Amino acid sequence: MFTDKVELKDFEKTDPEYQDLLKRVLAIQCDCEIGGPHLYLDEILPHAPTKLYRLVVARTAAEEVDHYRKMAKLAGDIGEDVSYVLSWPNQKRYVEAFRGKITTWEDFAVFGFLIDRVGRYQLEEFEDCSYVPLSDILSTMVQEESAHISFGTNVSRELAEGGDESRERIQKAVNYWYVKGLDMFGKSESRRSERYRYWGLKRRTNAQQRQQYTEEVNALIADMGLEIPDPNEGRLYT
């Protein structure tokens, strides 16, 4: 296992596989960070239920764009231009969960509840990782991501408690995003995931992350009085 700590000045001295993996993971992270606002901003910002909620939507999008900016700078520092993801159509996104559009308040809430939670898991993988500049920028990003999760979770709970029609709508959104979230962890048996761990760029296997996530969200979904969706229905990766 690789145990060194790599600063920017040392990057070009590292193994080519290390360089390729770091560039790849930064590109994917950039795409996910900017992909969220591209999903929901056009429809949800002008139609959020209250003025306060519109402010939350705008602030959430601004913070995600700033996350992109920070990750894009890291990528640019090592020679990886990720500006192309700014203009990509949603259907070209690296991760399937970001292909499409969010047009309902329920979907926006559950996106924060479930998908931003996956985003937190992904950021946590980089904590104390071998590439020091990446590890150094995480604190604020994780805090902001946690706030997005809390908002989405609280609104999802309120909607689940809002009567039969409201509960049906939020259940439908949970059913849709639940499997998207599970798939975001990738294949359980992934050679690339093992190489990330070998080089100290990630800590857990895809299967470990997915299992921990599943236990966390299943308890929350049940506590909301909702049904836990079938984890295998419509899955792309196992």
C-alpha cells in the first residue's frame, strides 16, 4: 500500500497510474458537483414553495458551483482541464443519477436527502488521502454538503407527514432516487476501486460504502413512515 503524502510539487514524480487515477477522480467529482445545479436550478428555483426555500435552492446551487471551482483548480494544477463539464448536456454526465431533470419539489428534497448524502460519502473518502491538496480543501465542502443533506432530509420528512397525497408523492421520489444512490457507489467488485485504495486516494471499497449508506438511509426512510424500496429493482451496478 502507498503511504506517502504527495504535495503538488511532487505530483509529476509519482507513478503514472497514480497520476491517471487522481486526474480521473477529480474529473468525475467536478462533473458531479456541477451536475446537481444543472439538474434542478432552471425548474426548482422559480417554483420553490416559499421565498425562503428559493433562497435555499440558490444557496445550495452556489455552494455546489463553488465545490466545482475548488475541484477544478486541483485538476488544473495537475494538467487536467475539466471545463468541458460546464457545458455538457446532462445525458453525458459521468454518473447516471445526474442525467435528466428535476422538476418537482419532492424530487429536489429527496435528491438532497439521498443523493447529496452519497456526495458526502464520496468526499469523506478523500479525508487524509495521499494527495494533500485534495485533503486540505474538504472541511468546508463536507460541512456544506451536510447542510444540503439536512435540508433535504427535513423537507422529505415534512412531506412524508403531510397527508396521504403528499406521502405518496414523496414515496415515489424515494423509490426513484434510492436505486440511483446505490448505483453511485459503482460495482462492488471493481479493480479500479482497489487501485484507488492501494494508492491512498480512497479508504473504503465500493461495497463497504454502499452497505454503510444503505444502513443509514434505510433507518431514516423507515423512521419517516415510508417503505424502503427494493434495492435491486432497476439497478445498473451490483
